Amino acid sequence: MTNVKAYTDSQLLEQVELIGGEIPNIGKYLIIGVQSIEDAFNIFDDKFYVFDGPKFKQVSTGTTNAGKDALFLFKNHNLPGAAVWKTNQWCPNTYTRGMHISGKSGKKMRALKQRKPVFFFRDSDENQNVNEQGTLYKDSIGLNIHGVDYNPFSTVTKEFIHGWSFGCQVWNRMGDYGQMINAVWKRNKPVDYALLKEF
């Protein structure tokens, strides 16, 4: 369960502008991720807001952080560490519709694919803390927006992240995710993303 506090629409939009973001007009989606200060280990404890100017259309839960598998098993995937997003980051036109593909099974789900570089760190401490420290990278490494089930009709809700995020932004309520992805795919335009630290 998320412990991220509740915000008014104006508070969220003002915070996006404070980090250099621009509020889109009608016809363009902005997704805002708010990362919990508490940062519970391996728990979906963050929030996502879907803005379709001039209104918010959805608030849901998920994770903006890597899960247990990424934090402890990154070496098994030939990675230098778990990808950790730089928070308070504005990412215009970074996502477009595409398929997220499981690295294990090859299964696919409709998703929003990363199409532009973003800022991130690599956490190689192999502990339960997600740290924004060390070298800051900017690259496009498949940090997609996706859900937690490859069944397109799923309405499952999951509590634990495990291997669902190696840095991807992940909705844990498939009912909400299905509504969001249907709307964004139908419009088929680039999506802005802002990742905020809880404020």
C-alpha cells in the first residue's frame, strides 16, 4: 500500500513546473509519478497520476523504483547495478506506445516504451535501500511504463515488486493500467513524464 500523501491538482502541476516541466494542453497526456519518501523495500508504494489537459483522469499506485530482483540479482543479468531514476526529473515526449517484452519468457504486453534518454544512477550496493548516488547517466535503456500481468484482460493487483521493475515505472493495479493504456494507445501520441519525489 502507498503512503504517498494526497495532493490537489494544482499542487501537482505546480511541482511539475518547478522542475522545469510544461503542462500540456488538450490532446496530450502527461503522466506524473510520485516516489514515496518512505521507499518501502520491494513494495508498490508510489503513485501515478494521468493528466489529460485540462483535467486529471486517473490516480493509481505502482513503483518508480527497482524491486528486490534488480537490487540483489543485477549481476545475473550482466548489469553494473539496478537502474535508479533521478527524481524531480522532467521527460517530455519520452514515451510512445509499444510492447514491453519479458526478458525471461518473451511474453509481451501493451506498454509505453522509452524513446528518449533519461537520467538515472546505478545502485550496486546489494542492499534494501535504493540510492540516488554515484555516477549520473543519461541513456535510453528500456525503462518502460507497464503493468504486472501479461494477460491483457487481467484485473489483478500485486503488492510486491520482485522482478517486475529493473527501473521501469510499473502500475500494480491492472484494472487501472488497462484503462490508462487503452486511452493512451488509442490517441497514439508521445507522452510526457515527470517523476517527482514526494513533497
